Amino acid sequence: MTFPAATWRKSTRSNGNNGNCVEVGFGRDGARAVRDTKDRAAGHFTTTGAQWTSFLTAVKTGRYDT
């Protein structure tokens, strides 16, 4: 699946100049893609809308906190 330039948005968590920036692409039917802002040519990975929602829920509830 391709994600046109207009569908990409820089993460709000990617603040400052620390070099840890990602962008999220928005596709049809809730599909999402994630890529490194510094190296867009490296490509991206994609998920379904359900996978993306599950991932965000896990992040927001602290599942990946160490």
C-alpha cells in the first residue's frame, strides 16, 4: 500500500531536536504506516486499523513501560 505525501503526519511525541522522530501515514480503511522522519527513503511498515488501535491502547495503558 502506498501513502501519498499528504497523508503523512509527524508524531506529536516527536518534539525537539533529539533525532527521535517518526511520522504516521493514514491510508484507506484505517490502515496506518510508520516511518523514520530522518530517513524516509528507508521505507515504512504498515498495519491494519485494528492492529494500530490495539498498539495505541497498549502504549497509552503503559504496557511497554519499563
